[in-house]
Amino acid sequence: MDNNSKLTNLHMDAIREVGNIGTGNAATALSRLLGRTVDMDVPVAEFVPIYDVAAHYGSPETYVCAVLVRTEEEFSCSLIFMIEEEKAAILADLIIPMDISGMDEETRLQIRDSALSEQGNIILGAFLNALSQITGWVLPTTTPAVARDMLGSIMDLVASMFGVIGESAMLVKTSLHIKGLDDELGGTVIMIPDPGSLEALLSKLGVL
């Protein structure tokens, strides 16, 4: 079912419900980590061809940070949390317990990448927990990896890595609202199911 035209409204409603629960889980988990109230907008979920993901997210020249994990066994897929680089720095600084402004750029990036890895892992884990709640599946994940580059470059890399495994990606776009911050922090969760995984999920959701 990699052909998006085969996805009916019933299928998409079931998938959006996973996105809604995942967003709620992520807001709760981040709130505990940050010690602040975190709200997330109602997510917009859609399936698109993996090679069209960049066009759905924004300008290919936008610098972004991406956190990637994989889960296999009962449901095999790749999950990516993507956020604009400037907003990623704001999000990471919320849990860094020191002033890093005087450090050299490489050290600042390493510290922020570590913080972003933890936050991205929590957000992606929240979506997998949503799947677990609905399906009863056990979904262990790999250690998160962090990448920084222009959106187009990252999505080209993702497509080259996973395009041969799965042709479609589910995008769940939302915005983070964190108490004490004036700016909203956008964010996108990208789920790329392996062949057969989407069918298994829809079957488990009772819509296939």
C-alpha cells in the first residue's frame, strides 16, 4: 500500500488518530522534562511520496535539525523529528543546565545536539507509545542520531537511505507552545513505514 491513492478516508482518519494521541503524549512527556507547561496544536497528518517531503515541509534551503530513530520487530519503520535550526537551539537550551554562550561553536553544537537528541527521542517515543497503546505492539527503538543541514540535503539523504525500503512517508506537523517562550516552535514528525508495515498497522487498527 505504498501507493497513496489506495489510502481511503477511513484509513487516514485512523492514522490521524495515531497522530493525535502521539502529539498529546509528546506534550506531556516534554512538559515533565522541561518542568513547564507544553501545548501542541492539533496536528495535520498526511501521507506523501518520500521524494516530495521537502516540498511539504518548507524551502529546501532552510537549515534544520533532525533526530532519527528506527523501530523493528512487530512494526518496522523509521521516525524523524525535524525542526528549524534556530528553533532547535531554543528548544535544546531549555534543558542545558549551564551558560554555553562563551564556549566555542563546536562545543555548543555538541551540547545542543545531545539535548536535542534527548528531546527528539522523547517526542518520537511518544508517537511510538501511541502506537503501542492502540495496537499492543512492543516497539523498541535504536539510539537516536542527530543531523544538521539544509532541508533539501537531509531529505535527499533520507530518500537515499529509506526510499528503497518504503516509498511513502507520514508527516505529522504541529507547533510547540512552551510556557515562558514568546515564539512558537514548529516541528514535524516523519514516519516512513517499511514495506508491509502500513498494511499491518491498518489491519491492527481494524480498517483493512
